Amino acid sequence: MKKRIHDIDLFRKYPHDVQNELFQDLISTAKGTEFGKKYGFNDTKSVKTFQERVPIATYEDLYPYIERVMKGEQNILWPSKIEWFAKSSGTTNARSKFIPVSPESLEDCHYKGGKDMLSLYVNNYPDTKLFTGKGLSIGGSHHPNEFNAKTSCGDVSAVIMQNLPIWAEAMRTPPLKVALMDKWEEKIEKMLEVTVPENVTSLSGVPTWTYVLLKRILEVTGKKNILEVWPNLELFTHGAVAFGPYRQLFKEIIPSAQMHYLEVYNASEGFFGIQDQRNTEDEMLLMLDYGVYYEFIPIDLFEEENPKTLTLDQVELGKNYAIVISTNAGLWRYKIGDTVRFTNLSPYRIKISGRTKHFINAFGEEMIVENAEVAITKACDATGAIITNFTAAPVYMESGKRGGHEWLIEFEKAPDSLPRFTQVLDETLRDINSDYDAKRQNDIALLEPIVHAAPTGTFMDWLSKKGKLGGQHKVPRLSNTREYLEEIMEMTGLAGVKN
């Protein structure tokens, strides 16, 4: 671990050298693939040439290649044999994405990220007792690829768990046959049965599903908090959704000043960032030697057909960028759908600011997920509330009426005053988003938000009806249409309620 900290220090110190060397290695390795031949990788010597020749791609652009790989063809996007595909569950849309997972991306990206996560944690907390017990991880499931039964598809967590070395498997709980169960309700009961007797020292997973498990454990055991079940618990490694709105929820269920929370940025496409400092919330070191070459699209150029991208040495502090990656699994200039904001340039640290498809901009307010999460957190702090989930959408202007935003929030602990909660939510949004503030001036375009308290279990029920329980599935925080909001409100009987 100490040796790896030295390697991390090297890319902190020489980020551009590391990225340039990695770029050359990717191009050289893939020059004999069908994609590499098509775009002239053999004589691509510079990033500039690469950007001129290879178009920026969405999943739909790369899917014809990916489909052929799923059907058994090889050496299409990447020369190594592809036997696994990570099924992306970043949204609740019915159509899934299948991301190729090469041996290199598994070993040099996903596993490397897991090892570095531990290395950085131990480096920050050298007196840790983490390894005296087991790590509990909530995974998804996998199944044979419908195009080719010799290969498999599944949540990236399931792909990783299925391929773990024996020594790593011995350090975790529950066993694979439980961790990879596909029926969430059955899985959570079996996980409870298997893990409660263990000495669990760490947790890892999506905050929403981890909390569901912990709450169920307290219901069954009758304990007041999780430390009565696992007294040596000291770490929760979390990702997929911002932790800010859930922080108080976990502090109440795990009441310990010695409990640590570590943010990671891992996705189906790769492992990108790890919180490397103590006591910094949501800020992560961009990991530069994982076989991923980064480019960034300024968010105001994102909708252009072939937008100009910036390399790492061209980004600026505080600006929102959409991430474009080229990887050691054959994703070339691929838009992953996330936006980030740089908080530091030496070394490069980022915060996830949202999704390119999850925002509200019905009236020019340009509200992103990060805005919503900051405002929700402030409103909770001001009113003693704790939330479990939320979603928001625009209220479009009608004849003679102004528009606004409508929020559906499920509370674990209700605010002492919903009107006060709404007021703080609105005031915080005005404070952190000047476009929102301008539209709210004198109610010129936006009225005060409408906030509904959803019945307990609302979002779980909705996900269940869509067959999206567990794994990496999550509720869209923001949408520029009313599709999700109206569907959920219809289900709860809140449709048509205005306050």
C-alpha cells in the first residue's frame, strides 16, 4: 500500500505526462482493431490528430460495434477477449446499456480503484482496524448474455465480485451466492441472516440501498443502532449518488465520531475518482493511471454536434464539464453522461455536479443535480428533516400563469415545518444559482417551489414496479419533463395536489 501511495504521488506531481503516456499506449494497443484501422491509429501520433479523426460518441454511436462484440466477434474495439459486459443502470429507462469489460479494464481500472481506495484510507488513518473484520458490499446480479451464452452481463458490482481473487473474496461478506442473488427482497433477508453474526468493519454500496439494508437489520434485531450489531464498524465507502442529503440519515443510524465516509466515483465504464483527503466531502482525486484518457466538454458546448473538447491541462476551476473518455476496454471518445467541476488543479480534484440528461432548464434557470442536492441538504439542516429520496420537475407555464418547480420528497424524518423547508430550499437555490435567482425575482418567470411529502416507501414501490430494485438503480433527481414525477405522483394519489 505504501508503494502504491508513492505511485499516486507521481501522477499527482506529473499528471500530464502520465495521461500522455497512457494515451499513446491506448492508441498503440488498439491500432490493429477494426476501430483502430478505420480511424488510422497506426499513424496517430498526437491527441490533436486523434481528436480530428475520431468523432465524439454516445452509446448509440458505439452500439453497432458493441453488439457485434456481444455476439462473439473479437478485436473490434479492443484486442483483448471480451467475456463480460457491465449492464449500466444509471437511469430507470427500460433500455439498458452494455459496456464491454476487458481483462485490462477489470484489473487496471476497477480492481486498481478498489486497492487504491484501501491504500488512501489506510494512509489517512494508519491506526485503522479495518482488516480485523470483513467488508460488507451490496452487489447486483449477472446473467448469460442473450446474444452469446459463453459471455455474461450484469451490474458492474456483480462483474467485479464474480471475478475477485480468492484472497479478496475471503475479506468480504456475504458470500457470492447471496451477494449476487437477483431478487432484491429475498436477497436483503438472506444478507441480514448471513451478515449480522459477522464482525463487519466496513460497508460499501449505494447510500439508498445500503440504508434499506441497515434499517431492516435494526427492525429484525431490535437494536437501537448499527453499532450495537457491528461495534467495530468504521468505514462506509459510497458512490453513485451524492451523499450530502443522506449524511444525517447515516449519522443517526451509526452514531459514532469514529465512523468515516469515503466517496468514490466508479461507474460501469470505469473507476474515475477517490476521496484522498480526510474531512473533505464529495471531493475526489481524479485517478489518472487507470487506462482512461480524459477529455472535457464545457457544458455550454455540450449540445453541439461535434463540440470542442479540452484536455486536462486546459480545464479551469469551478466550471462544469461533461466527461469524455477513451479506455482500455475500447470506449473511444465516449460521453459517459456525467458532469464534473474541478475544485483543485494541482493535483486534479473533482466534484460530480450532475448528469447531462438530469437537469431542469425549462425557463433558463439551468438547475443541475448539484444545486438540488446542496439546497435539499440546507433545508434539512434548517428544519431537522432527514430524507430518503426525491425527484423534481418543472411546472410549465399555462395561459396567464407562471411556471415553477415541483418537488416530491420522501422523508425519513419530517421537517418541523414544510413551508419553512420550502423557503430554505428556494432561498438556497437562489443563493447558489444566479440564473434561478434571476427567474425568481418578483416571481417574474418562476414561482416559489411546490413541495410534496411522499408517503413512506414511495420510491421503493416505484422502482419495484419497474423491476429496478437493488443494485445500482437510482431515482432520477431532476428531469426537464414531468414524466417521472407525474408517474410517481399518480401512484401515490398526489397527482393534481398543488401544495
